[in-house]
Amino acid sequence: MRTKIFSCALVAFLGFAAGTNLQVLAQGTPSSQSLTPLQREIERERQRFASSSTEERRDAVMRLGAMHRPDSSRAAAAALHDPAAIVRATATHAILSLPSDEAAGLILPLLRDRDEFVRREAAYALGETRSPLAVPDLITLLADDKKFSVRASAAVSLGMIGDERAVVPLTEALAKGPENTGLLKKIRGKKSGENEFVRRAAAVSLGQIRSRAAVHALIAALTNEREADDVRRESARSLGLIGDPSSVPALRSALTAHDPYLSHIAYEALRKISSAEATRPA
């Protein structure tokens, strides 16, 4: 009799203990029902990262970025290590809802990615973070990367961030003007065009930073008649944004330039500096 009672008590105790453990486990593991609609959506997209389809993984990253929430950006950060370059590049923009320095810290390693497209998009994304943490690495990229599109994107982003540390490197990039004429220029034509793209980006960014330390380099580019039209135009525009009176003579000379767009931009720049110095071009 005692044995039977003991057995019943033991069974009851074990049943109670098992039920308690199951309840604890259930409380410790959130079910899908305990998630908010946003969390469920994030989790649904995150699970798509396991797909063998590059396009599906990329689409998941884009959708996470389009939510514009820190939580969705953190989920998208895993795609920065995706084997496909297009997915890694997409992820650099999808994480921009994170705090500025946090996003920059995640993107910076991709400036050394083996793929040109990834490095370029990483550089652009760093500009969008506006984080000063990115400045040293972007300066290195501007000076050393072998691909002109990457150097140009670094120049653009340095202007977006607006840090004074970028002024000297940008003026150095702008100073790498057209060096060749005649046959040698034709032979090196492609490289010359690529460098023009970088110089134009540098001229624009110097205007965004608005440091007077850039005035001399911008005047040199503006007054160089062998320089590309776009570079001269952006140099004039940036001089107007900086507003240093020392640029007035160069801008006045540009009023009579053969390029009507340059003439008009010089006029608008002079108006910003001193309306008395501005004479509307014919």
C-alpha cells in the first residue's frame, strides 16, 4: 500500500515538474505571436538571407533598408559579408538608419573590398553617414585607389561630411590637372577623362566644405584654359560658395569666357561675394 502511494506521489511530482519546466521554456523563447508586426517583417526578410538566389538576398536587404528603422538596419548588416558583391554593395546603404558612427564603423572595412563596385558604394554610403570617423579612410581611398570611380566617390563623400581635414587632399586631387597635349594626350585620353571626373568631384566638395584654404587651388583650376569645362565651372561655383574676395579677379576674367555656362556661373559667384563686382555677361 505504501509503495503504491509513493509511486502515485512520485508520478504527480514528476508531472508537475515537467509542466513547470515547459512553462519556463515557453516563457524564455518568444513565439512569433509575441513579436510586433515590424519585428515579424524584419525576421521574415532576415530569413531570406539563407536563399541560394543572389537576387532574393539582395531584395531582402533592400526591403530592410526601406523600412528606415535601426532594427531593420541591424538585420541588414549581416549582408555586408554576403558572397555576392551586389548584395554587399546594397547592404552599405541599407544600414544607414543606424546611428552615424555605428553605420560608419560597419561600412569602413568594405573600402578594402576586392570588388570596385563595393568599394565605390561603400564610399558613397560613408558620405551619407556624415560621420567624421570615415574621413581618414576616405582620404586614403582618394589618394591610393586604382579605380577612378572609387576615388571620385571618396571625393564626393568627403564634401558631404564637410571635415576640414579633407581640404588638402582634395586640393591635391584637383591640382592633378591636364598635363598632356597633342598626340600624348590622345594616347592617354581615357585616363585623362577619368582624372577629370575625380577633379570635378574634388572641386564640388571643396565648395561644400567652404574653407578659404582651398581658394588658391580653385583659382588655379578656373584660370587654366586647358582644364575641362566642367572642372572650371565647378571651381567657379565653389569660389562663390566660399566667398573669399581674393577670387574676384579670376571670376571677373571668367565673365568673358567662350563657355557661356562658365560665364554665367562666374557671374552668380561674383554676386555672392560682392554684387558691385558682378557684371552680367553678354
